[in-house]
Amino acid sequence: MTERVKKLWSELDWIKDPSLREKTAKTWELALKRSVLKPGDLEKIPFTLLCGPDLKVSFMAHKRCVVHIAKESGEKMNRFFGKNLPVNMDVLISGAILADVGKLLDYELDKDGKVVQGKYGQYLRHPFSGVSLAEECDVPPEVCHIIAAHAHEGDLVKRTTEAYIVHHADFMAFEPFKNRLTV
């Protein structure tokens, strides 16, 4: 695991399985290698291009929020539902960390250095590119399922419990910016 990924994702330490932790980190390393974005850019760029130019929430603020919501939700579900609906915390955390890794391939920088959707992102949304990156790094299918099913693309498949948690955590940290009632 490179220092830049360790610095970007301290939450990797929450994954107890060293092999899964390494594969999760390796996927981020691969995405950063193929992206025009650098780790520092992820602290500055907006987490979505769908909410207009005034959005000030960074990609990493959104991602960390999703990972933290997912982790706490999984812990609560294990506490209250126990063996009736067990949550695999390593799979959940890995999936939450990797859910938007494909976005690094979606973006390009325009002539002014502003992040815009690139040609690749116009053809393949981040759940698809994220799964491709993860599979290249031998991430297990139960984590790839979370990446694939976390966005609207997953609305047509049965989701695992872990995929439901990440899906809802992601939308909790997205929808209010896009479509909320203000009083």
C-alpha cells in the first residue's frame, strides 16, 4: 500500500482482513495511476457535477461521510439484528471505500484546470469503471457487487445487505444537495 493511499484513506485500517485491505488500497492506487487527478485534487473537487458549480463539498468529504455512515449503520444492524441479518463489516467498509473509485476515470480537466466529465465518463458511469478497476485488483465479487449496485444502476438487481447499506449511505450524502425541501 502506497503512502499516498494510506494518507487518503485512514479508514482502510478498519478492514481487518489484510488481503482485502491490500486489494482495496491497490484499486485506489490503480485508479490514481490512470486518472488526471491527484490525491490533493480529491480534497478540492466537488463530489458530483450534478449539483451545479456552487457545490462546495469535496469528493473526499462526501466519500468519508458515506464510509462512516455505512460503518456505523452496519455496526447498529449487527447489534440489533445479530444473526438474523448479519453484516460483513470488512466487505461493507471495502465496498463503501470503493463505491466511487471509478469516478477518477470519469473526470478530465478543461483548459482552465476545472474538473469536467470526460469522454470516458460519458460512455461508462463510475459503477462500471469501478468494478473493472476492482476486478483487475482481485477484489472479491461481494465487494464488486456493492460498487456495481450502489448507484441507480443497482436498482434492477437484488442487493446484498451490505450493498443496501452503502446505497442508502451514498444517497443520504447526495440527495439533500440535489433535491431538498428548504423552509
